[in-house]
Amino acid sequence: MQPNSCELKVLDLVPFGQTGSASRFFALRLTRPAWETWRPGQFVMLRPRNFGLDIPWARPFGICHMTTRHMICFFQVRGRGTQRMAELRHGDIVRVWGPLGRGFVMEQDTPTLLLAGGMGIVPFVGYVNLHPKPWNVTMLFGHREHISCYPVDSINEHVPVDSLREQENGDLDNFIYTIQERMRDIADQKGLVLACGPTPFMRTVQAFATEMGVRCQLSLENRMACGVGACLGCVTRTTKAWPVETRRESPVQVCTHGPVFWADQVEL
């Protein structure tokens, strides 16, 4: 699918996990782009007009969800670009191009475990909304911030969500143990694991997938500048399992060949 560029209007910007007057998590709702189709796990490049000349590059964001009327992107304020996005208001204009990359597989009759770490929860909002048989899907969510900072309710109304928060010594070990046990259950069911989150989290999931022989897809969070494979700023190395017909001597771009990859086909 070729990416389309368009200008969308901001419908609203909803803060999550607000403490007093400060919030670092937001759901940005834009008018719907004129795309015929999209897949959960794909992303868009956003560049609001308020970036001006001092922020030249667009920013990549996973598509949280789309309806017939709007598109939602969920983000955390981490730097200049996202801070400027947190200042958007109703009616502001945002340049968007997408949908970009490759999304998650969706097998309606296969037991499916969603594993999310922190902001890795974002693409699974759309996934559970579009899944034709959500009773075959479960989620395990690990996070550091308070759970109110994340769009958990949008997932929990469709599939059961177990969440574990890392606050003190031992919490991370408990989360890793729980990942292992949940993946073992899915492996016994000949099921599917889909994961999104920070790189250390993905390495853990990949290692368990290899050990258990469970089919697993990972959505990588490499930094991106262009989103269309031109700048080579988001490359990742592939393994011998990478399809021969597309194998290259050099690493592949995450933005065009991913961000979703089969776990046995990439090196983290």
C-alpha cells in the first residue's frame, strides 16, 4: 500500500493520568484520513503546523484506533516534538502521511496472547476492536506509570487484561516470570504471541519464543525520521530465517519492512 499524505484537523486532545494541571499522556483525535484500509501495528508520520521551522522533522506514531469518523494517536510527552503536540487545540492542522509499514497478523480462530510494555499498548487498542473473535484474545500489560495513564479501558471492554506495575524490587522479575508462564500456555495451545514495547522487553519475549517454539511477532520501536525507507535511520539486522527472496546483505528498514516482524527473523 502506498502512503498517502493529507492534512487533518484536530478534533480534541484528551489527557490521561492527569495529576493536577500536568499530564504527560494524551489521546490525539484527528479527522479520519481517506484510506480504504489499514492494519493494527501500522503507523503514521505526523507534523503539526505548530512545529514551524524550528522542528523540521515529522514524528512517527502508531495508529491507536480508527473509526469511520476519526483517527486516534496516543502519545507520551518525551521531547520538543511531543511537547509541541501537547499544545494542539481543536481545529489545528496536522500533516499526516500513512498508513506506513506492516501490521500484526490477525488469525480469528487462533488463541492469541498480546504482550505490551508501557506505550507498547497503543497498537492493541485497534487490534482488539477489529478482531472478529476477541474471545480468543488475552493481554498481559506491564507498566511503570499509573495504569490511568494508558488506554487500558479501550482494550479491557473487548478482551481480558492482566496488568503488572513495576514499582519496587522484585516487580520486574515477577513480570518476566508471568510472561514466561503465559507464553508457555499459548505454546501448549499452538497459539500466537504478539508483542510491542521497549527493546529489553522485546528481547525477553523473543528469547522465550525461541525457547518454546511459539509463533511470535514483535513490533519494534526504532527511531524513525522519514517513515518511507529513504533515510536508513531505523535499520535492524535480519537472521537466516528472513525470506530468501527479499534477503539483503545490509540491514533492513524497520519503517518499510516492519515495524512488525516475526520474532525469528530479526536480531535485537
